[in-house]
Amino acid sequence: MDLNTDQPITERTNPLSANIDILAPLDIVSTLQACDEEIFNGWRDFQGLFDERIQSNLSKIMEVAVDVLNDADRSVIIFSGCGTSGRLAFITARTFNSHLRHLGITECYQYIMAGGDRALFTSQEAVEDDPLLGAKILKQLSEDKVRVLYFGITCGLSAPFIAGQLDYCLKHLDRFTPVLLGFNPAHLARNMPIEKWDKTFLQVVQRLEEAEAKGQGFILNPVVGPEPITGSSRMKSGTATKLLLEAVLMPAHAKSFMHTKLGIKDYLVQYKQVWESVYSQKSDIAALLHLAGSSLKQGGHLYYIGSGGLGIMGLIDASECSPTYGATLDDVRGFLEGGYQTLANLEGDLSSLGKHFGISLQDFMDQIVPNLTDRDLVIFISKDRPYSIPKEVEVKPCNKACIVVNITKGDSVQSVSTFNSKVTLDLTEVVLDSAALDADLRLRTIDLYAELAVKWTLNAVSTGAHIMKGKVFNNIMIDLKPSNVKLFHRAVGIIQRYSNLAVEVCQDYLLRSLYDTDDVSQEIRSAAMVDHIKIGASKPKVVPTALLAALLRCTIREAKVALDQQPVLRQVILDSMAGQQGNTQ
Ligand code: S6P
């Protein structure tokens, strides 16, 4: 049940997944399928992607993109975001620059990842709260450009980093066309004061609405319904972000360079076919999920290995497990054939930053392979035929699985017994209008579909595996790190949902847990949010401890002891809620 109707839709719980934590693997996948369907079919009265205003904005944005592309030497298309939104900004810029490069046209796509390239693999959630930094980076990136099409991606319409950039665009509408991409109705944009700034996100959105009325900016905010795991915008919102950007820019490229017309709507319809193909394999996905969950449950690890865009989907999925499930950076890792050379990120090779920034197959061979055990699972991701497993890995006792995306008709996938689990995603039946697509664009399009198919599959596997590990209660991830303002408030909301105490009291419990005290001083209470968040980013089990203390009305120390004895949160919470009911009877 939702706490209130003013709550942003991206922060609400999805009734379809209310009991996802106790479902069997196949039912988990079916639940995700039903939640994902809302991307295409809409949610309640909202029309989703096919809403008339959204479709009209998509066409108008496409026309602006065509103008910019026709003046690529002096113009730029920028995608910007925090967390998953930044990672999708990165991969979208990479995709479309690669096409321009192929055509011999100046690469005019740029991305801004809040926290820099290190945030592509590790979470840097605090940067999300800095509007001035956002504006500064945008200014630097666009100063010498005569025309800028800017996409600010914030699924919750909430990130101050993006608010600062939109505000900058709105002050320079002579050069900028700002697009806000997110998944809440405009009036549910965050309306909370932003530290060291004079506007709220909502106020920026209201100015953008005025710009939109004059055709000077756009809000692209289809409602796709709440996430299957509450607030986990890497899932549906991330998917919708990826497919919307591609559905605008593929047709823009076709119009600018191939002089053919491609329908935006056709793209979206085809994405739905991809969704159907993926979930038609749900038994195999469930089997893989089960294998992955068993590994994590036994303290083993999950490794993704892949090439090109499919490998990058693995990197992205792995990077999200730490902020979403409080996983360690070792629990789930991705590796990419060709490492940083393939990634083609702005800051180049980051491997000197530490072992978690080693992303090449060589890094996998050096760091991981010698220590592989039968508790680990390695998932190889490839196109058309199963990945050939390196000999060094083949002899190891770990579980091996593969995800194969079939994009070429007639290319039969031979069965390889070395794999303990295999998922074949067949995209050969997705109908592409060959009259409108030349051979190259057709291949690029199908590659994008393959990326999305892999995203859906990996999201299901890593989400399900963490559910099996006991990380989720109902459909809420309780062990989140309150490492930015959004997550701090989400944490307070979780404590409130289960304890039914007043918001202020819940906030107090959170502060108690953060500062390890049962007596929250005035000094702590009046400290800046940034101080709370600094602690929240590094301290383990802050929210479960606070929640348990609130439920049992016990000290922080007692809550910690209880959690040490029973690490499966669902069990701790259920036990303590049962105890609470017993006490009141
Ligand atoms: C969500 C992910 C986060 C978000 C980030 C940006 O699953 O863990 O890293 O992507 O907080 O959120 P938003 O709403 O601005 O796109």
C-alpha cells in the first residue's frame, strides 16, 4: 500500500511485486515481466510511452537532434545523469558516436557521469546532491558550442546535479535545448530545499514547462509505474531511459544521414517484441537466477564476461548491486573483452584506481580465475553462439552459464554441455522495416535490442539472486545505504512504513543508527545533511539497525546484536514484528 499519493511514482511500491521476496525463481521472473509490461502498456490512467504528449515531444526532440547533427562540427548532444542514469548516458553517447565515426562525421555526443568515470563501476551517490557542480561541468563541456541539445536524465525528477544543469540551460536558451528525461508527472518533481542552492527541483521543472510551451525545451516523462524493487530505478526506469533515447536518435540518424524516414513509434513497438522474446525464455532465466542466488547465498560470487555493448550491460548491472543491495564490490563483477579500449570512456584506463577498476579479461584471468571455487558462477554473454570458455576457466570447479542472444537467422546454436545453465534470447523474429533501414543501421538497431534483452535478463538474475540471499523485505530493499538525500529520505520512509511512528521519530532512529548513539544531541540534529550522508555511505547496516531499534524500541547496541545473530533481514523484521504484536495482545 502506498504511504500517500503525493509520493513520486518512482518511489512507490508496486503492488504486483508485493511478495516478491518469498516467491520461487520462476514466479520472481514472471513478476518482473508483469512490472516491465507497464513500460509499454502504461500504469493506471497513464499511457506510458505511447502517451500523445510524449509521442509529440519525441518527434519534436528528434527534429532538434537532426538540426544539431547537421551542424555536428559546432554543436553537441549531451546526456547527463547520476548513478544508473549516468551509466546509460555514457553508453548512449558511445553508441551514437560510433555510428558517426563509421559515417566519417564529427563525433558530437558527450556524456556527463556524476562523479566522473569511476562512477561507471562504483557508486558515487553523494555527487547527485550538488547542483553547482553539475552546472559547472555542463558549462565547461559546452562553452565553445553554438548549439546544444541537452538530456538531463533523472528518473525520479529529483537529482540536484541535474537540476543545476537544467537551470543553466534555461538561462541560455539561445544555445541550449534542454530535455528532462524522467518517470514522474511534473508536479511530483522533488520539492525539497537543496543545500547551498535557492531552488527546488520542482521550481526548475515549472520553468522548463514554460519553456516547453514555447518549444524551447521538453519534458519527457512517461509514467511507467513503480519499480518492482521499490525505488530501484536501474530497472524499469533505466530500461525506459535507454529505449527512449535510442528511439529518438536512431530515427534522427536515419533522417540526417540515410535520408530515410524511420518511425519513433515503430522502434517502441519493436522494443515490446524484444520484451516478449526475453520473457518467453523465463524458465531458463529462472534457472540461471536460481544458480546465481545459490552462489551468493553460499558466499560465492557472480561474474559476467562479455564483449561490446553486451559486456557493458554486464558491467552496468554489476555496478548497481552495491548501491542497491549493499553488496560488496567483489560480490558481482563484470568484465569486458578489450577492457578500457572497448569501453572507450572519456577518462581512459582507470585500472590504477584499484582492483575493482580492472575490467578486462586479463584482469579476470589474473585476479579472479586462480581463486574460483564451486560456489562461484561465471556467466558468459555473447551473440549467436556460446562464448568459448577459456581453458583456464573450464578446468575450474565453478558453475558456468551462458546467455546467447540470437540475432542472425539460421545460425544454429550448438549445445555445449560445459554450461550448467543456458539462456537463449532469440531476436531473429523481431520485425525490422528493411525498406527504411540500410544494412548497417539494421545491424546497429538489432545490437541495441540485444543490449536491452541482456539488460532485462541480468537485472532479473541479479535482483532474484539478492532476493534469494534475503536482501529484500516484501519488495523493499531495506539494507540501502543512506548515501545521498534521496536515499536518506527513502530510509526514513522505510522505517516509517514498518514502525508506524511519526516521521520525526523515524528520522531520529536513523540518526541514532548513523551516529551510534541512543541520545541524539542537538548538534547531530542540526548538522548538515551532507555530514549524515558521509557516514551513511560507508557504515554497514545503518537502516536495518535503525528499523529494528524502532520496531523493538531497543537500543542501537541491542539491535546490532540481534542483526549479527540473524543476518536475513526478512526473518529479523518478521520476528520482531511478531514479537511486537505479541506484546500488545
Ligand atoms: C538506482 C540506482 C541509483 C540511481 C541514481 C540516480 O537503481 O541505484 O544509482 O540511478 O540515484 O537516480 P535518478 O532518479 O536521478 O535517475
